[in-house]
Amino acid sequence: MANNISSPQNGNAPIYANIIGWGMAVPETRLTNEDLEAILDTSDEWIRSRTGIHERRIASEKETTASLGLKAAQQALSVTNLVPSTLDMVIVATCTPDYRFPSTASLIQNSLGASQAGAFDLSAACSGFVYAIQMAAQAIRSGSIKTALVIGSETMSRVLDWQDRGTSILFGDGAGAVILQASEEVGGVLSAVLRSDGAGADLLGIPAIPNYVTGDRKLNKMYMIGRDVFKFATRVIHESVIESVEAAGITLADVALIIPHQANDRILQSAARSLNVDRERFMTNLDRYGNTSAASIPIALYEAVQTGRIKEGDYIVFVGFGGGLSWGAIVIQWRVPRPAEVHSSRIAKQRRQFSYLRARVRGRWKYWRRRLRMLVNRVRPNYGRIYRLRSKIDEYDFEDDE
Ligand SMILES: CC(C)(COP(=O)(O)OP(=O)(O)OC[C@H]1O[C@@H](n2cnc3c(N)ncnc32)[C@H](O)[C@@H]1OP(=O)(O)O)[C@@H](O)C(=O)NCCC(=O)NCCS
């Protein structure tokens, strides 16, 4: 699937889906290559030379895909004037959700107090963020929604086989988020290429049922055939970047920055060579975070914006690839001023804080009300004061009265 938005839809002026907010969150705990030397038959030198990775972040027991995603989302909202109740959709790209259901997106939607938003998780492994951006952009451009929160969040450390030196050295935990909003100003997501080849399922995956646990594979742990994935990655980066740039009606020379999924520095070097693009135009931060799967592109985007590598009007390309096999690229024209010029009003800030607090109180209230109701029902459901107490509990529903 490849498309662009150069022509007006239904005879109306086109609607553009611009990125207006960005955020990231990573756990405090660092795991360096030297730390890995203590638990695996590996070396800092081997890891650095084969991957470019120096260290990665590892979630604490209390941190989850949802809690990291929530922090990144709050940061993305903090550079806008939006309050959570204006969000229409929350998408979380992840392959390490907290639950099979409810979705991680629903958990985050609730914690934000995004009372008007639909929410779902999107599973496309390391390509997930690119897929999710395109889904949100399509919904915005069709006119069905105005504002979407798109998050890539992962706790890869929980699905790694820590005895497997071929995979455990590569991955880390983290989250990144963006806010997309409808606009009449030309820009935002200009084109997208999304692809998949399920025949490559054997190369990279996490078995979730015993049927797929064969050979060295372990239930709920990642397996990978590194060499084949390497070749696949360099090929699809080249193809999808070229195709998405053509679909956007620009040339590779017009692109200011390519933000690739941060898998391996050698993959990125090889892709830059084959595209004949200066290595400087490829954003990299994997030395500090490793491969954070669906979170790696929004984390790299956040750092690129904050360090001034993206200016208003720039064309940038996101390119993702990974399990599925799946891959995709999108071209974006950046339409926000430099971070220093982006301000969120104090009122918006206070309203957001209130929304987060209210969401917490509401969540606790719902929980305790359920427990109280159960208790009261067990005592004497129809007896005088207790009956009135139960009706009062039922009456106050804390429904969305904003
Ligand atoms: C994983 C990867 C770094 C391995 O590098 P490689 O050059 O292909 O290495 P190989 O798997 O062929 O292994 C070469 C040797 O190094 C060894 N080795 C593997 N991992 C090692 C480690 N962490 N430390 C030290 N030695 C290691 C192997 O056992 C092998 O030894 P042998 O020759 O004695 O059998 C590389 O294949 C890669 O980056 N692939 C892409 C992975 C990726 O990005 N996946 C995510 C995509 S979303």
C-alpha cells in the first residue's frame, strides 16, 4: 500500500495531518555493555563494533509499557495547548503490551483523562510506529477525527531470553509519542508506504502459544536469525524510502533528515550507502538506547527536534522495519516552529494537570465503589441505611461531566 494526499478529497480542500507535539520517556536504569559482560559470553568491543550500541535502558519492576507511554504522552501534550479531552484517538504501537487486553492505549487514555478518545493497540513490531502514524493521519485527513495521540512504547527487556547473546544485547525499553492534528496548512504526513511479508515470520518473533515453541525457541521470548534480518532491513529501508519520497512528489535531495528505526548502526550505514545519502542525514541515537522497537522512531524524533536538527518546512522520512516481516516509510513536512518558540499556556498546563489528577481519583473511585458495592450486597442489601448507602454509591458514577 502506498499513497499520497496531493489531490483534494471529495472535492473539498485537503485536510493535512500535522505533528504538533512530541515527547519521550525512558527508564532511569542503564545497562551498559560492560554490565552484559558480567552475565553473558560477550564483550563491549564485539557489541560496539557489530551494532553501535553502548548502553540501553531497562524498566524497573514498577515501570510498564503503559507507564512509559503515559509519560511520553504527557510530554507530547505539554508542548501543545491541548487538554486530554480534545483527543479523538489514542493508538499505541507495541509488541510488549501490559495485557493482551485491555489495550495499553486504553490504559493510557484513562490515565490521561482523554474521555472523548477511542483507543487501540497496533501490532506491527518495530514498524508499528510508522503504521500507527499513517492510521491516525488517514483518520484525520478523511475528516472523521481532528486530533490523535500516537505512541510507540516497549518493555523489550521482559521478552528477551537473557541467555541468548544474539538478541539480548540489542534491545532496550522506552517510549515516544506524538500528537497529530488536522490543519489546512500544507504539510504533515505527505505519503506512506506500508508493507508486509509474513513468509518471514520464522526470522523474528515471540511465540505466544506452545505450538510455535520449536528448537531453541522459548514461550514468550524473542527469537531471531540475525543475518537474514540484517539483509532484509538494508533492502527494505532503501526500497521504502525511495517509494515514499516519490509518492510525496519530492526527491531524496529535498529530505533534510531520515529517522530510521534504531536497530543497528551497521544496518543504517549500509542503507545510507545504498541510498547514496550522507550518513549525517540519518538520525542515530541507538548508542544510548539500543533497539527500542516501536518506540525508537519517536524517541529519535524527540531528540532530533530538541537538538535543532529539524526546522520548520523540512521534509523528514520515518522508516521502520521488523517482525512480521513488516516495513514502512512515511514522508512528513515539519510544520512547527523551533521548540524554543513553542509555548503551552499556563491555563492549558493547569487544565492538563487537573485532568491527570481527576483521572487518578476517578480510577480509584471506580475501584473502591466496586468493592464497597460487593461488601454492602453481602451484608444486607435491602436493609434501611445500608440500602440507602448502596443507592448513593450507585448514584455517583463520576461520569464525564466536563
Ligand atoms: C545480531 C547481529 C549483531 C549478529 O552479528 P553477525 O555478524 O551477523 O554475527 P553472527 O550471528 O553471524 O555470529 C558471528 C559470531 O559471533 C558470535 N556472537 C553472536 N552474538 C555474540 C555476542 N553478543 N557476543 C560475542 N559473540 C557473539 C556468534 O556465536 C558467532 O560465533 P561463531 O562464528 O563462533 O559461530 C547481526 O546479525 C544483526 O545486527 N542483525 C540484525 C538484527 C536486528 O537488527 N534485528 C532487529 C530488527 S528490528
